[in-house]
Amino acid sequence: MSNLPIFDVAGSALQAQSVRLSTIASNLANADAVAGTPEAAYKPIEPIFQTTRPSPDKVLAGVEVKEIQESQAAPLKRYDPGHPLADPEGYVYAPDVDPVSQMVNMISASRNYQAGVEIMNTAKELALSTLTMGR
């Protein structure tokens, strides 16, 4: 906890966006991974956030990761009888990952992270300006 709660709030936002970027990267990295059974197929993940509860003497709340949730969407069934992981009927199972929507989410998370950095830089400059006012 810092003496300036804006740094705590902005820091929690940076951490949240970092987790969001990591989960998106994992989804994109596994978008083309296939498995021999639907159960073994990669399940896309998504972070679920919640606000932090401010202490009684604080009025600002941040955000934290509540959980990382696996998608309940069924994997995509592809006919590929020559694939070494194909089941007896010739099917392989791929995760239901939409690379376009994942990239849109990545751009959004990246911009939100950048906004958090700007908030911290502005707060730092204001704090330093306040300290030099008495000179």
C-alpha cells in the first residue's frame, strides 16, 4: 500500500491487463493445436475480474483476478484421417479459438495497459510538482 492510493489502483489495473494479455497469448499460441479426443483439446481461457474491497480508511478500489475460466465451448471437429492424432473415424479436435476476436482483445488490453502506465506517470509528475511547490 502506498501513501497515494492512485498508484495502488493503477498498479492493479496494470496487473489485470497483464493477466489478460497472457491469457490471450495462450489462446493464440494454442489456436492450431489439435487432439485425438474432445476432452484432450485445448480449452480457451479467459480471466474473470472483480473489484478489490477498499479498506475502511480508503475510498478507492482496484481490480483483481477472481479466476481464470476455461471456455465451455465444444472443440471443433475436423476430418483429417492422415493426422497421427486422428481418432478411429479420422477426426481431430481443435480449440474453438477465433484469432480475430483474440487479436481485437489483445489490442484492447494493450491500450488499457498503456492507459494505466500514463495514469501512473501523470500521478508521479503531479506528486513531484507538489513537492517542489514549497521551494
